[in-house]
Amino acid sequence: MKYQYRTEGTCSQAIEFEIEDGILRNVRFYGGCNGNTQGVARLVEGMKAADVVARLEGIRCGFKPTSCPDQLSRAIKAALEKKEN
């Protein structure tokens, strides 16, 4: 299923991704540091969604309380919660 998430507190504005059988696919960031967000997207491609959350949750960007990777973890958590309901 395809999900869209509006980010908060980062340079990126949104994230799109799919979760198929618990596996993360087709991650795409809109905005943000292009090289970094592409790198994150490629690294998490094919990973278990829950594992991505565990690895990326809580990462900060400088003095900001969040980051693009942290926002991805929040987006995945929201998607997984939505799927359960």
C-alpha cells in the first residue's frame, strides 16, 4: 500500500513510500538535502519496515529535534498503526 507523509521540522516537505508484506519499497523524499535523502531511501529499500523504524528513530539534524531519517521512522510508524486499525 502507498503512503504519503507530510514532514515537520525538516527541509524535506513530504515522504512517499510503500509497505508490502512488512517490507519498505519505493521511498521518495520531496525536498531536503537531495544526496542525503536519496542515500537514506536507497539504504532502507527492501528492509523490514519495523527495522527501519528501530534504526532511524530519534536521529537529529544539528540542533533540530528531528531529521529526515527520523521523519521517515515517524511516517512508517503512522502507516503501520493505520494498517492495524
